[in-house]
Amino acid sequence: MKTLADNIRYYRNLKGWSQEDMADKLGVSLPTYSRIERNINTMPFKRIVQVAKVFGITTSELVSIGKNKNDHLQENQELKKTIAEKEKEIILLQKRIIELLDKKIR
């Protein structure tokens, strides 16, 4: 089962940052940050909020346990599919509006 530390490592790797980069961004020592990723240190909520801000994500996204990279990819694919379907609906509605306006003008 994934842990908060796994999620932090995942998002750090996604950004292409080293542990040293993250330690600098958080204003902590490298050993302190390393303990965070190894799930040795318990993090106060204030630190979780700080980590989420560094990654540019919500705290909910950071602490969502049980999701892995494949889950995120699948969610993204589903969202893209939904967006594409909605865009098609919008285009059809726009065409229908134009048709109705043309009929009204004639």
C-alpha cells in the first residue's frame, strides 16, 4: 500500500528534482528530507501543506493514498475523453444555434 512518503517521492520524481532540491525548497537539511521520504519522520500538517505547495498540488492530491502512476494516467485519459465528448457536444450546439439563426434571418 502506498504511503504519503511514496506520494512525495512520486511527485518529486515527476518534477525531476533530487532529494537535495526538495530539501532546499522546504528549508530543511538533506538528512531530514531523506527521513521524510523513507517514512521515518512524522510530518506535521503544516509541513504537508508546504510540500503540496512546492509541488503545485492540493494537500488532498498529496495525501491520496492508494493511487499510483497508472491510476493517475487512467484518470487523465478518462478526463481527456470526457472533455473531448463535451467539446463535440458544444460544436453540435453551436452548429444548431447557427442553423436556427439562419432560419430566423430568412
